[in-house]
Amino acid sequence: MKSTATRRYMKGTWQKSRLVADLVRGKKVNDAVAILTHTKNVAARDVPKTLRSAVANAEQAEARVDVDELVVRRIFVDKGPQEKRVRPAPMGRAYRVLHRKSHLTIELSDTVSEARG
């Protein structure tokens, strides 16, 4: 059984968020939450929220799912839109400031064989 959750327009660049996603790929849900709790990266605050949402989706889809056996089958971060701002600079110039966003997708599975494939 598979369940997915998506978080869109997550604050932060996709490159930094992918570093956090690589930490939990292939791990059990409880281990992934423990790892993310002790990770200092800013993206590590948003990934557990999406992970809990994917677990809730799995429970909603099937009543007899064992949460302790769920594995992070796929997790990936894609590039999102950039908010462009202008910051005043000396001598009447302006500097461009880009606020980058990213999209996070987590897919859980209850069997280890699906998690490796």
C-alpha cells in the first residue's frame, strides 16, 4: 500500500532541501522523525510535517495499516517559483533579491521490497 503527501511552496532552496531528503530516504517513519528532530537545517522543520501528513493519509486510506512498518519509499524535492524583490543599493542602483521556493513530495510504503524498487 502506498500513500503520498505533497508540500508546495516550501521556503528555502531545493538544493538545501534535497540534503535533508537524502537523510531519510529508505528509512522507517519513526527513524526518519528521529533523524529530522536532531537536524539543524531549516528544511528539517517542514519535512516532518509532510511526513506526518503522509502517515495520516495512509491511516485514512486503510484502517489496518501498521504505522511502525511504514517506510519512506520515495522523497524528492523539486524547484518551485522564485519571488523577485528589489533592494535599494548605493548611488540610485537596485539589487535583485530572489526568494526561492521548493516543492516536497513524500511517498510511503508498508513493504520493504517496494521501498528499494
